[in-house]
Amino acid sequence: MKNKHDKRLKLLISAGGTGGHIFPALAIANALRKKYGDNVDILFLGSKNKIESRVVPKEGYDIRYINIRGFNRKNMFSNIVLLFMIFVSLIKSFFILRSFKPNVVLGMGSYVSGPVLFMASMINIKTIIHEQNAKAGLTNKILSKYVNKICVSYDDISNVFPKRKIIKTGNPIRQKLVDLNTNANKAQAYEYFNFSPSKKTVFFMGGSLGAKSFNEFLINHLDYFKTNDIQLIWQCGKIYRSNLNLSSDSNELIYLSEFINNINYAYIVADIIVSRAGAGAISELICVGKPSILIPSPNVVENHQFDNASAMSSKESAILVSEDRMEEDLLLAISNVLNDRELSIKLSKNISSNAIVDATDKIIAEIIKLSK
């Protein structure tokens, strides 16, 4: 007779570096746990001292770590050390796989996924990767030759991967955003920020780590928001908070925080959202359906964020402002959306039309198929 534990789904999820990788991974894990309860075991693999080391344990999941980083295109000599790190990570990944014995390994696209997904494919464990961006990352390009399935969020990326492996799923988002009901929670959301429903609100979302350029821009242009009586929600990032000589109570129009835990409230009250163009952020903006201004980070490898933002801008689903044009174009873009109701409605309608709200379910369905 088979042991009852033989029927359990054991999933290893490799994700890390930014919230754009971690939050979709957690959305999948939480949905699996909700659906299968005690019949699923989930282990995360990430990097120490990154966002996953704080967020994943808080969600009640075990996590293991490997020491790995991305390829350095500016300092080729440093990549000699990287080769050693890859070798050590492959060995450590092998022992983690042998110990946990997963049915399936899911990689969410960051470089931490490389060693464990490659090793899993070498020892005949089923593997699946998720490409969130409009342009495939180097790790996923390499892994695509070895994994069993590839989930994608954009149509145009399909020519990069083997077509027989591709499933278009969209990008998983946090369940509380899928369930967002702006009417039911509106009063509570305004109360949370101590804001007035009668005033316009702009939400600057610099990602889970913050954005230096956003912070510098806002410091230089706070008078615009005060003069025009515009409420500002400002997510500045943990590493920048101590350098901002401004308390959240210094002005009733400003809510300043290093990280907004109740981000669903920020989405509810915002009339415009100014955001980086990471795949995870865009997926949430699509679900929320608010007028959005996308400012791609120029520091992202292979310029993924510009491709993501361009894909949205080309469909008139968002306004694209490059970081080097923020001073010239950003305030004008904000003013245009706030003062042009037709433009605001068009942006909301167009961005919502991109929604794939069952992305999590589609990826879980592929995981279950592979596990059998």
C-alpha cells in the first residue's frame, strides 16, 4: 500500500530579488494552500538579505537560500567569481532537491531560479517557469531549453521560447486586489490615509524597494501638490526613508511611508497612479483599472521595464514618461489626466481591457498536470 504522503503535492518555488517576483509567487502559493490545504507542501528558494527573506516567512512558508547574483556586463572580471557562485549554487540546489523531493519546481524568472531549475531538469523533476515581462530575461531564455512548461504574460514574447512549451497565463496578483471592491471599502480607505474624498489623489509607487528618482522629483515639486490641493500617497522605500526630512504628519495632503502594507487602500483612493513598469506592478494596475503613468527604471537588466511600458503605451492603456524626461513631462501628464475626464476614462477602460484575472488558476492547473 502506498503511503498517504505519496499523494501530496510538493512544490518548490524559486523567486526573489524584488516584489515583482515574490508577490506573484506568493499569490500562487496562497491559492494552492487555500485549495489543497494539508495536501500541499511548499518550499521557497531565494537569496538572503533580499525582500523574500522578510516577506516569505511572514506568510508562513519555509525558505532556503542560495548565494547567487546576476551577470555583470560592466565588470567582466567579477564574473569569474560568479562562475564559482553558480557552481556552489548548483551543488546546494541538488541537496535541497534531494532533501525536499518536490514533484514540481516553479521558477519566477529571477537569477536565483537558474541553478535550481537547471538542476531539477537534470535529475528529471518536472519544471515550469513564468516569464512576466514583455521581453524575456536571460535566465528564462537559458532555462527554456530544459524546462517542461513556460507560462507567459505577453503574446509578443512567444517567438523567443519553444512554442510547444508555451501557455499564456498572464501574471498572478495578490488575491486582495482581485477581490478589490472600491465602493465597499472607499470610506475605510480614505480614513486609513486621513484623506478627503472630495480632493484628487495621486499615488507614487516606486516599487517594493522605492525609487530614488521618484523621491527626488517629489521633494522638488511638493509645492505643486500643495498649491493644487492634491493629496499625495508616497511610497519611498526603506533605504530612502531616513534621508527624507519630512514626516507623514507634516502636511495633511501627504501620506509618506517606506512601504504601504495596505496597498489595496492606496489603489482605491488614487485618481492617478505613477509607477515603475515592472511586470508585477503593471499586472496589478491592470486589475485595479486606474489611470496610470509608467516610468520605466533605466537600471533594469535588458531594459525589461521599457518594453513593458511601451507595450501598454502602444495600446493607449497607460502614459509612458521616460525617467530622463520626468522634469519636463511628468507634472504635465498628471495635470492632463486630472483635468481631462475623457482621457481619464479612456485610460481606465483601456488598461482594464488587458486583465487576465485567472492567471493564478491557469498556472496552478499546469503545476497539477505536471505533478501527475
